Amino acid sequence: MCCVASWAGATGWEIEVTANVLEGYDLIGDVHGCGATLAVLLERLGYHLKGGVYRHPRRKVVFLGDLIDRGPRIRLAVSIAKRMVEEGEAYIVLGNHEINALSYTQKAPPGLEREWLRPHTPRHNRIIKETLDQYHDHPQEWDDALSWFASLPLCLDIDGIRVVHACWDHARVDRLRELNPDTCIDAEFLVRASIPDTEEFDILERLTRGGAIKLPQGVVIHSGDGFSRRTFRTHFWAQDPITWGDVVFQPDNLPQGLEGRPLSGEEKASLSYYGPDEPPLFIGHYWCEGIPALPAPNIACLDYSAVKFGRLVAYRHSFASYAKTGRLDADNFIWVPVPRDANARLTPREMEFD
């Protein structure tokens, strides 16, 4: 609330109490456990800690998912976001890492021939290890986090903007809304999404992981995160792509000169497409590097590898300025760098932690 004073002549000053008007959203990319850096970013954006929750009088945050895994302060990252969402100060969409956590911790029903929805393979164990370690002595807090994840939507379409973790595919979003109008996923959806070739698997894969194309037989990309991959990530805003290089969207280069390889008809048909006349779209997921830039005039990717000593990035979207220009502006990116030297990292002014 705010107070406006006005002179009323003979009766003196009158005080009118009015509700704060929402000016816009601050969209924040993949945090991946960089909880202290998240607090610094929120403070840089003008949010203040009141009653244990970061608040702004005229703005709200939208988190793009992937709060967990890899980073040093996962519990703090989840706590900040969860409290903001519960208090109406933020929105959030699920990332693939929250989906992974739900599947990793849910027993598989009879007939799936595995113990867990997400098998506990060495690769999967490694991905979630930091999260499980940091919650080890706080089991109730972990259970609460999982319950919260299970209540969150996969995508948002609010106040003229769209938000999804990896890819806005129109047909899949429409089908998701038919299945679950709130775009949340229930236990049955999660079970079916763990089975390849189901429509639930297809929806979850595209919206939270994006599109991918298989590499040729025997070709492997050894990524900077230590994993080997036999596919490469594709983007979804090329209007008439011809080659693999026209759609690749990842920090790792394609090997062996494959950028010039023509897209097959099947590969081209598998691509999603988001046109330049669509509403502004905000995504994370893709491990971008360098100075934040817009990959398309109406698309902003906000994952700039914070946990890999990159930047934790936000985009400050204001309704009034967008109404004037009708376009996104790279000047609206705001970020906090994450130096490799932990002692050189910025710390929040308003929050204390161990």
C-alpha cells in the first residue's frame, strides 16, 4: 500500500491510501544452488528482506526453474524462492532439475521393472548428489521442498509474457493445458512421463529440456560439465533453418565440422518454432556464456552458467516501457558475476547465513 497526500482546501490535507500498482516482472534464470548470489541479485534489483521474505513494492519475480543441484547453497536458494512464491512476491516454473528430483525420489509402480521413476544410475546420482548432501540433515525440509515442486506449473502466460524453462512448443503447451489446465503435473502424469513414447514424456521433455538432434554414430560431445552427450541442443526461433549450425544452441561446439551438415526432413520436422510476432518469451536451461544478449528480438535466455562461475542473470521487464517500444531490450539485463574465488564473491547485505 502507499499513501498520497492532497490539499483539500478548508478541510486541510487528505490522505488517500491506494494499492501499489504492479510495474512489471524481474525474471531470474537458473540459480542451481547459488543461494547467496540470488540474494545479492534480489537486493541489486531493489528487493528488501521483510518478515523473512524478499519484497518489492511495485514488482514481482518470476523464477525460470532449476533452483537445485550443483551449487553451494541449494537450501538457501529454494528457501528464498519458496517463501517469495508462497507470499505472493514471485512466480516460478519447473525446471528439468526439479522434475529430476521428483522422479528420483518417487518409487516406480509395479510393472515398470525398476525401483524408482528416475533410475539411480551413476550419472543421475552425480547430478543430484549436492542437493541430497545439503538436505541430508534436514529431511523434513527436503520433503517440504519436494511437495512444493510437485505443486508448480510447467509454464506461465501472464500479463503479456510467456515463461517456460526450455522451450515453448505451441502444440505441446496446448495439449498440456487440455490434460492439466493449470499446467501443473500430478503423480500420474509424472509416472507416465517416465515412460518413453508417451505424450506426457514428450511434453515434459520438450518444455523442460528443449529439442535435440542425435549426433552421427560414434560421435560424442564431451561437455564442460564432465558429461558425454550423443545429442546436441537445438533452439526454436529459426524461421527456415537449413543446417545443423542454424539451430545448435549450446556452449559446446559441434564436432568434426558438423555445423554445415544439412538438416534432414525428419530433423526439420522435429523442431519447434516460436515466431517473431509472438509475445515476449523468457527461458533458461541453455548454459549461455559471456555478456547477456537476446537470441531473438522477442526471446530472452537467462541461464548464464552462474554455478560454472558465470553470471546469475535477471531481465527487468516493465509494462510501460515495453508498451512504448514493443520489443525486448538487452539493456534490461541485470546480473551478478560469480567469480571462481569464493572469497571474491559478493555477499548480501540483508541476509545472514552460515
